[in-house]
Amino acid sequence: MVPSHSSTGAVLFLCAMAAGAILLLTGLTPTSPAREGVRLPQRNPSYVTQAGLRDGRKSPGQGGEAVPVTSEPPFQRLQDFLGAAETSANRALDKGHLFIQLYGGLQSLSDRTVVEDVDPQYSVVKLTNGTITFLNAEPQDVTGHGRAVVRLAEALEKREVPLLYVQAPQKLQEDDSRLPVGVTDYGNEYADQLLGVLEEHGVATLDLRQVLADTGRDWSSFFFRTYHHWTPEAAFTAHQALAEVLEADYGFTIPLENTDPDAFSRTRLSDWFLGSQGKRVGSLYAGVDDIEIWRPHFATSFTYSIPIYDMERTGPFDESLLFPERIEEKDFFNGNPYTLYAGGDYPMARIYNLLEPDLPRVMLLRDSYACVLTPFLALDCGELITIDLRYFNDDLLTYVDWLEPDLVIVMYTAGSAALDELFDFFPSDTALPQYALDPPAAEKPALDEP
């Protein structure tokens, strides 16, 4: 007896359902047993070498505090499991990212300009020139963040350390005509509010949005097509402007080669990666990105130390401050070639200029826009200390007192002006704000001696 087409279809459907169930269950199965005890900061062994602080001193913290881990009651574990089931199922069923690619391709064919995400902050908007972006979709009052910077400047002034606030740009320009009709972004409004507070209180600022606009170039050329960050070329242009301010206002002496683009080689990797926005909708929706590798022709030598991860890299610019392992292979969904520059976002890192150790010591409070700027800025410093307050859990002023920088730079992108955690300069602050600004000497934490 020959089976009917309907019977064959039913069998195939049941087989597909069974295969999907098996794939789903294996995708949801824990890859390692749960343990009680402590969880220490995670380290990637492929990037870790024996390390410490080169001056021989222990930092006031940053050794990595153990986080207690306790088992949950069975009912709570069930709730947690069900809460994560949808995400785990999607991940298990789309390990090859075929669904994302097909979905993005369909959105492109239908000329859809807004691809909504379950989390609205990750909804993707296609601009009129084909590039894509996230939105700062809600108006917010961020003047409180401006006042936090003012308070930090006042606290530093008592320590005779100047502060410079640098406003990094965002992918969308002010009054950007590339946005679809009816779509509004408020990121530049956040930045304008913050800068207004700083200017009112006499805090020094540098607005890199104006620096890039004054070049007369197409704004899109400064940003990746599928990523929310600026390109190495844009960061180098910003470095040129920042170097001028450091020389004119803070007495730095910066060699001409540090800001001369002809003193660097530039290698382009074409169609090499998919940015954070592109990963949400796949490469068929807006294409992929190139990335350039900038390397100085002149002699350099640095040690890049990331104490919490026991990582230290020593060598010339392209071996210590660049991470070539991040671009060894093309991997659109799992790779991030942007972290070729400075490695990524770390709680605290220290870069020592071994050829120019007597240049000024700078502390940079940063977000992810600083990744690609950091290697260029390190050329101008005897030591560059970077701190990302999203991951840094120690007392900032204790570090200022310990490291004694010649200058503190705060550099955030426009959208970051709305992030509370980046302005939490005084985490121990209470109802006595002056105490947090300048605690009595007897109650300051003791610092290790050299």
C-alpha cells in the first residue's frame, strides 16, 4: 500500500516536531552543575597572563570581591526556568542565526524602517541612507547628571586636579534628517542639557560633536553601518582636537607624529563584522561593516595592565594596545572586532608609556566609545588610567588620592548622558553630601605605601 501525501506530510511534521523538541531540550539543559559557594570574577584564559601593578603597590580594591552564591528553593528555580524559557528556546532553535537572517531579509524586502524588539531600547531604525541605529526614544531630564559632574569637579579642585568633560558624539546628529518621518531621538538633547549645566558652573568642556561637524564630512562616514560606535578614523579626528586642548589648556607637550594621520598605517578589513544593531536583524537587513587597523610607523612601547583580570600586555602599540586576536576570524554573530582597540570595557585599566614615562598621568572616566580612542590618547600620556563606572565598584576619590592624576577626563557619548550608573561618582553618598565629597582625613581608607 502506497502512503498518501497527507500521511507522508503528517509523518514529516511529527519528525520535525520531535527534532525541534530534542534541540530545544538540549539547548535548555544546563552546561555545568549548579554550585553553592562563591563566584569570582570571570577570566578568559586565552587572554590572561601573569600580572600585577607595575609600581608594586596594591590598589585600594579591584582584586575582585567574591559574590555569595546560594541555592534557590525549588519553586523559585522553577519560576526562574520558566522566565528564561522563551529566550533559551529562541537561542536553541536559532544557533545558526538562520531565523534572524530570514526575518531581517523579510523586513528589508518589505521596506520596514522600524524593526521593533521585545526590549524597546534595542528596536532598530533604518535611516534614509540605509544605515541602522538604536534610539534614545524618551525625553529625560539629565541635569542631575550635570550637577554630579560639577560636584566631582569641585572635589577634584580641592585636590588640585583639573577636570575636563569631553562630549563624545552619537550615531545620530542633532536634527538628523536621515530619521524616518515621525521618529525622534533625544540623545543630543541629553548632551545639551548636561553641557548647559557644566558651562553654567564653569566646568571645562570639549564638544566633539562640533569637532566632527566642522570637518564638513558626511556624518555617516564617522560611524559604522550596523554598529552604534564611531570608527577608528572618527576617534583619531577626536584625538587631534583633544590633543590641541591638552597642549593649550593643560601644558601637555605632544609630538606632532601622535596626531599626524600620515604617521600611521591603515589596513582595512572589508565586510568583516556585524555590529550590535546588525546582530538584532541580521546582515540581509542593512549589510555588514569594514574595520580599519591603525598602527603607528614610529617607535612605541606600552604595558597595558588590567588588574582584576590578572592581565598584562607589554610591547609596541599594535601588540599591547591592540588585540589582534579579536579579528583573527570573521564571525558576524559571535565576534566583536571593535574590541580590537583596547580590548573592551574593563572596570579599571592602566597603560604605562614605557618610552615617555614622564609625560602627564591622566585618568579617563569612560564608556565604550573610549575603546577606540584609548590607544591614541595613551600616546600623549606617561600613564593613562581608564575607569568604567558601570563595572567599577570601589570608591573613585580613593583612587584619585592613590594615583594622583594630573588631569581627570570624563568622556561619554550623547546617549550615555542618561545613564545613572556612569554618574555615580560618590557611591557611598548619603544625606551628608559634603562628607562624601571630602571625608575627614582620619576616616579616609588607608592606602598602601609604595
